[in-house]
Amino acid sequence: MAAPDSAPPRPAKPRGVADVTNFIAVASGKGGVGKSTVAANLAVALAQSGAKVGLLDADVYGPSVPLMFGVPEGEKPRLNDDRHIVPLLRYGVKLLSMGFLVDGENAVIWRGPMVSSAIRQFLGQAAWGELDYLVLDLPPGTGDIQLTLVQTVPLTGAVVVSTPQAVALADARKAVAMFGNVHVPVLGVVENMAYFTPPDLPDRRYHLFGEAGAQKLAAELDVPVLGEIPIEQAAREAGDLGTPVVLAEPESASAKAFVAMAERVAAEVERRNAEAPPTLPIEILYK
């Protein structure tokens, strides 16, 4: 049956992401909270569940995906016959990052328009293929890259990462406010570095950076807590060695927390899609 005449037209997705069902932004208000670690383990855990997953490292100035996925320096995406970038494949996840295209010793010294152009190319001129989820690892803050994404693709929702510290939670509120301003649902909050449990005292929890910060923030914002990820040496070592901890140490406390987080994210995406209309890319007018 044809849509009623009053229904607004839906803008077409960029060609490269035409077959992506859900776009999940992983964001934080400030750096250093483990956002990229959360994004990497979320993507791998979703892939382990049987989903088709891609991960776009949208942090152009400080890309982390090449290291976290063990991509050797010098290995670069190829172009297909349509001159589209073919993402690399690691652990069942399709990957794109500026870190694949720039020498690791060099800095990306670009103004905003150049960064925005690169992000649009990663989305519209890449051969992502059919995906259930495209996870977008955003840089910290609320700047050009975030605005480019909401103008380019219909974000299904955002996952906001914070630590329990008051300064991190204050910046997380700003990230949530930004998504509210551009009409992107916040799927929930992830509290990273939530507590430390000594290996020889498995029943102890030491809240080194504060306690229950994410729960208070989530209650204030009326969104769920998607996960509480402990501080664990295994997670740090796995990221440094190029294998996300959900694969490297699946029985570790952090790996189990990441898997549970991914299950909650998937459930929130399903609930959001059932209860709310699809998000539309927005138009931002500058005066």
C-alpha cells in the first residue's frame, strides 16, 4: 500500500551504507574514559552473537582501531571495481579507520571541512555491504565529526561511555544533551572502570574512581545502565596486543561484562526500533 501523501519523504542513505540496518554511535564527553575499548568489544561481541557488524573509527585525529584489532602497519584497505574502499576484516568485524591510511608516526593536521569530507567518504564510498550494526567510534566532545554523522546517516541510537568520576559524568551529560538536540535517542550509559577486584580477592570491589556514578546519571536522564565494566589488567593487555578481551580472555570479568553490555545494547536497539520511528539525518543551518 502506498504511503499517505502527508508522509514526509525519507532521504536515501549514502550508497556505501544503503544496506546497514542500525547505526550505533559510541560517544563520550571527554577522552580517556575507554570509549574505543567499549566500541571494539561491543562490535566483536555483537559479531560473536551472529550479527553482521562493521566498526568505523571516526576519531580521525586519534584512531585506536588499528592497534586494538592488531592490524599490521602498512596493511591498507583496497579499492574494488567501483572505486569504493573495501573495509578490512578482523574477528568477524569489518573495519575502517584513518589509522589504516596514515603512517602511525604522523599526525593528521586537518581543518574541520577536511575531516568531515573523510567521514562522508568512509560512509558513502566504502563497500560496507549488508550489516545488522555499524558501530561508530566517535571522538570525544561535540564537534564537527558528530555533526557530520547526524547529517549523513540516520543514527539508531547512541551509547554514552563514562567513568564514575564527577568530571567525566559532567562531560557525559553534555554528550547526552548534544544527542537530544539532534533528536538521536540515547540507548543508555556504560560505566567503564567501574571498580577493581584484586585477582586474589574475587569477592572484593574497590571503587577507585567513585561509586554508582553511572546509575545516578542514568536515573537523572531516564536511560538504562547498559554495563558496568571493571578495571582489569586482562582488558588493557588484550587491547595493547590487538585482540579485544571478549576474544582474548573470554572468562575474565571484563569480557563477561562486555558481552552482557552488548546483549543489553542489542535489546535496547530492538526496543527502540519497535517503539519509535526511524531517526532521520538532520539539516543544520548556520546563520
